[in-house]
Amino acid sequence: MPETRKVFHEELDQLHADAVRLAALASEAIQAGTACLLDFDLAAAKAVIAGDKVLDDLTHSIEERTYLLLARQQPMAVDLRMLVTTLRIIHELERIGDLMVNVAKGARRLYPGPLDPKLRGIIDRMRSQATAQLQLATDTFAERDPAKASALADMDDVMDDLQKELYRTIFGAGAHDEAEVQRAVQIALLGRYFERIADHAVNIGERVGYMVTGEFNAD
């Protein structure tokens, strides 16, 4: 293999590894963001918001290096799909970090809490579900195995059911004043953020399918 191609593939592998690392950071953000909400920990919420810069910086680094490879090497076929997919996936991951910033800000708006125990339980299950879906999407990308993504759509149905359960719990008892209405709306938005994380995981799986096969099959 010519030296230039060897270097190119080494750079491709590094981009791939860095995208997987970005996914790990996004997963950590889900844990930290949910914890600051359930505990109403203002210091932790501040840390989640500040920590999003790490995800943003890594995203921008991967993006810039990907554009350089596209310009310098003019790759074809699977290498081109790998670079294009990486660009799409890192922005799915960056958005997950942004959503957890929204959760942290929501925790500050709802401070000092507390959440009803049933709501706490549902949100914690949403955290677990979002984490599981992101992990499967990450494995799909890391292993370049689109077959793993086939379970993501079914897993997404579980998240949709959790969101509906959250809404029923929030609004089932009714709100008695303006403050309760505002609080209910805020909690409903938090549920939406977790649901969107699951959607991003599904998108990642679909992108990996395109990367490997050249075909894009969206459910």
C-alpha cells in the first residue's frame, strides 16, 4: 500500500475512534444530566452545562479533520461513505449533549423540587432506555455492523411508551393553579428530551447501514 494511502487509512481509523469517544462522552452526559435532575443538584447542573464544551470541541475537531480528508484525498466508495457518515453521526451525538444541557437547565427551573416518586421512577427508566439505545447505536458504529441496528426501532417503541406514561402521570391528576401547570409543562419537556435522544440513536443506526451497504433505509 502506498504511504499516502496508509496515512489516509490511519487518519480514518483515528476519526472513527474519536467518534466512538464522542459517543462515550454523550453517554456520560445522559447519566450526569439525569442525576442532577433527580437530585436537584445545582452544582451538578452547572457542571453538565459547562461540560458540554468538551463534546462541542471534539465534534468540531472531528468535523474539521473530516473535511480535510475529503479535500485532500477525494475518497471513493466505502471510504467516502465512512467520512460522510462520520459527519452525520457526530452531529447526532453533539445534539444529545445539547439535550442534556436542556435537562440540566430544566432541573434549575424546577428547583428545589422534589419530584413525585412515580415521576422519578419514570424519568430514571427513560435514562436507562436512552443509555441502552445510545450504547447499541455506538456498538453498531464501532463494529461497523448494521445488523445490530435492527433492534433500535423496537427499543424506540419502549421509549415512546415511557413518554406516554410520563404524560399520563403528569397530567392525569390535573393542575390546580398556574404554578402547577408550568411545572407540568417543564416536566413534559424533559420527557421529550429523553425521547429525542432515543431518536438520535435510531438515526445513528440508519447511518451505519448506509456506511456499510451504500443503501439508506429509514423506518
